[in-house]
Amino acid sequence: MPSSGFSTNMRFKFSLLAIVLEAILIALFGIFVRYKEFSTYQLHEEQTLHLELYPFFQDVHVMIFVGFGFLMTFLKKYGFTSVGINMLIAALGIQWGTLMQGFWHMKEGEIQITVKSMINADFSTATVLISFGALLGKTSPVQMMILTIMEIIFFSSSALKYYFSATDIGASMTIHAFGAYFGLAAARVLYRPGLKKGHENEGSSYHSDKFAMIGTIFLWLFWPSFNSAIAVPGDPQYRAIVNTYFSLAACTVAAFAFSSFIEHRGKFDMVHIQNATLAGGVAVGSCADLGIKTFGAMLIGFVAAIISGIGFKFLTPLLASYLKIQDTCGVHNLHGLPGILGGIASIIAAAIQVEHLPSHPISVGMQAAALGCTLGIALIGGAFAG
């Protein structure tokens, strides 16, 4: 049990910070945020398209609050922290993300709220929740609220796919790789030598692993919506749904196979099943809306599962031993490595000129630049925040 001094200190620090931040957000919303107004000639077509995004928003919202929250409950002593602080971060992040991304697209000094802007706010929050996975158990709610504010600022200023005209519809680079390496850089700065040989609470139980599978299944089911939510309606959005669907299917079979192959006596490792089965959704994101064919999507998912499994089995211990990075939930293996794979896949897709929107050509140089700069800003920003 924490000391009474610590409890009192936490009580006032957290409560004061939360109230002040929310008061600032309410004031900023009052000054800048407005409803999206549709003129008469726009009313039918644009408003209909605007509202048709709501089912996609619901799916992404479930991923943020249920999927990410329960995925991290595998730690036997941190179930409440995983779900509870996940909810706190998400609630703060969607408000701050609305403002930070809205400032880049203001019209006549106003931020206009649409269902698409709500989806983008959820996306910005996803980066923080990914980073939280690398810091779970090592940070307080106060620290996580501060990190949420800082990371979304860095994320909003590093939407490099727009500056480089790069394609990253499912955000393999700009959400997954960014969030993972931001969190890993912060974890390196927050390294505690006392945990070099692990901690008694750093482990799972039978029941905590079952709860974590709830998060895995929700994420798995809704990932096609995540990758296609802001794609151009029509063929690109259809391709994003189909490619993600088959990438996840191939990834899951490969993850089970590889887990059995590398584990003692051929047993399945629940860490692989909870995480590596999702790596295909991450990796296919950058080129989900491109004409990579279903077999191409399945190949990406297959490779992602193998890379993720290798990461959990071999790379995570090396990061802890040699680089002093304690990655609590293995975000490097679920989001970091598959995010880089997604960037590389998009570079290959650009090189062979797969089918894409004529109005949005893709190039090898722009895809590579977006990947490199995303990683650079994530590492610098994460170290600073840490």
C-alpha cells in the first residue's frame, strides 16, 4: 500500500492538473471549435457522405477504448491501470487531438467539427495509447496526462504524409511506428536499473491473459475499419477493407504456426497470440488502399507475423539487456517493427507502380522520406517527453 504522504500528494497533484487541463480545453473549444455548417446545395451529398463515416468512427472508437484498454490487461497486477488509465488518456487525447489537428486546417479562424475530424482525433489518441504500452507500470497518471499533451503536439506537427504527399492510409508509419518509437525513447530515458532483472508484477496469469484476448479480438475484428476509415470512398476504401481483412487472416495463421515452432514442446505462447496476430493489420496499413492484390496483402500479413514473433522471442530481451529499454507490452513488436514493414511495403508498391488514385501519385522517395522523418521525430520527441 502506498504511504499516506504519497496518496495525499497524488490526490492533489492529479486532481489539480486534470481540472486545469479540462478548464483550458473547454475555453479553447469555446473560442475555436464550431459545428460544420452545410449550405443548401451541399446539404444532401456532402452531409450524407459526412454521416456515412459514422459507422467507421464507431468501430475506431471501440478499438481505442475497448481494444487497446483490454489488450494491456495481460499484466496480472495492472488490469485496473490498463483499462482505467487507457480511458483517461483517450478522453483527454480526443479533446486535445481535435484542437491540435484542427489548428492545421482552420477555416476563417474556426475549427469545424466533422465525423472525419473525430476519427482523426481518435487516431492521434491511438499514438499515445501505443506509447503507453511501453510505459505501463512505470508512469503515474500525472505523467501520462503530461505525455498525452506533449505527444499529440509532436504527432500533429509530424503528419508527414501530407508534406511529402506520401500514402499511409492505415497509418503504419504515422501512427503505429511513431507511437511505438516515441514510447520506446521515453522508456529509455525513464529506465530504472533496479528492474534490470525484471519485477515480480511483470507477468501474466491465466485470468489476465483471458482478459487481454478480449482486446485482441476487438482490435482484430475492427481493424479493417481503422485502415479504411478515411480512405477515398469507392475502390480505394473497398481495397483497404479487403486487403486488411486478408492480411489479418494470413497473419493469424502464421502467428500460431510460428509460436508453436519456437516455443518449448510446441505450445502456443499467449503473448504471440495476443499481439502477433494483429501485426498484419499494422503492416498492411500504408498500402491498404492500393492495388496490391489480395495475395500481396496476405504476404505482408504473413511476414508481419514472423517479424513480430521474432521480436517477442529474441529482440525484446536484447533491448532490455543492451539498450536498457524496458518495453512492458512489446509495442516494438506489434507496432514498431510491423509499422516499419508497412513503410517498406509502400516503398515497394511505389517502385512497381501498383494501382492507385491518378490524382495522388506515389513515389519511392516520398515514401522513404516520410518513414525516415517519422522515426526521427518520434525518437527525438519521445526522448524529450521522457
